[in-house]
Amino acid sequence: MSGFDDLVNQGKELYEQNKDKIDDLLKSEQAEGISDKVLDGASDLAKKFLPDEHDGTIDSVRDNIDGAVGDK
């Protein structure tokens, strides 16, 4: 497992070194567009498989995630 632990630690270090750039990217207009498409597709898929009574919950989860990514 030490190889895996080393990889995880390298990832943590890389994140810490580029934290500001990553945060800026996650709050960009481009990230908003991509996340909207992915979230819309995922919520539509969930609505196809789950009973209609869960549509409100699916929309709520989608909106909460959308608020965390992108610029809107």
C-alpha cells in the first residue's frame, strides 16, 4: 500500500500547490457550462429510473451540486 499512499500524498501536494488555480477553474464560466450538461443528463437519467415522487429530490440535489461548481 505504500505505493498507493505515495500517490495520494503526491496528489495532496499537487492540490495544495495549485489550490488557487483549481478554485478559479471550478468557479469559471466554462465549468458552469460543462457541469450544467452533466448534471442535467444525470438528473434526467435518474428521473427515468426512479418513481415520479422523487423528482423534487432529484432536482434539489442537482441544484445543490450546481451551486458548488461554476460561476452561477
